Amino acid sequence: MSMTVETVEARTIASIRDSCAMEEMADAMGRGFGRIMSLLSAQGAAPVGPPMTIYPEPMADGAPVVFETAVPVPRGTRGDDVVQVSEMPTAHVAVFMHEGPYSELGRTYITAAGQMREAGLLPGGGPREIYLNDPGETPPEQLLTRIEFPVFEPD
């Protein structure tokens, strides 16, 4: 697996922050994406990019996972009491592509950590997973997930 380092431009996202046990994440994310899509539909809007999950806090064994289910949306989209609309700032990111089931993402994270360490990159925020195809229509072994790790290079 190869790493690329890119600058990702700022984007407006609609998101729902949640936390749950790792084994409950698929259901929680499904509810979150459904809620965001309902909000967009009510405003006559559509996503402007693929769905993603943002991990704003480090994961700890046995602790609930804190995450944001998010979708890039057009500027001017309005949030509500559940869905927050915010600007995701421009970021310098290390990018890794994962092909395969979501249950195997952990292996990609381990490989990514080693490659970033070897490259001298320092963490600059929580990672985000961008889902490039639909798990309802794609066999698990063909799922594509772009993982972005905000990073900075020490001076």
C-alpha cells in the first residue's frame, strides 16, 4: 500500500456527532447518513461528494468510539437540532486507499501509522474515512475507502 501526501481544499459538510461501541457503528452510521440525506432532501439539495466518517478523538480499547457521520454539501445548506453544518478546513493529509471489507480497515490503519512515522509526518488531527462506493451495491472485497490523516511535517 502506498501513501500520497496531498492538500485537500476546504469543504462544507453536514454531520452528526455520535458515540457507540465499535460493533454498533454500522447501524449508527446508517441512521446518521439517513438523517443527513433527509435534511438535504427537505432543502432540495444533494451531496457534493461521497459520504465520510470523521474520528475527532483517539480510539481506546473498550471505550465507545466517537465519530461524525458526514456528507459534503452545497454552501448555504442549513443544519437543524441534530445535523450540524460546518466548514471542514483545508488540510495537508496523508492518503491511503483501502480495498476490502470495512472490518479489515484496522490493518490499513496499522500500515498507515508505520509509513507516516517512517516519513516523519506528525498527526494533525483525527482521520477521516471517505467511502467511494456503496456497500449495498458492492461486494465487501471490492469496497474502496480513502483514508485521510491530517498531518504536518516538523520544521
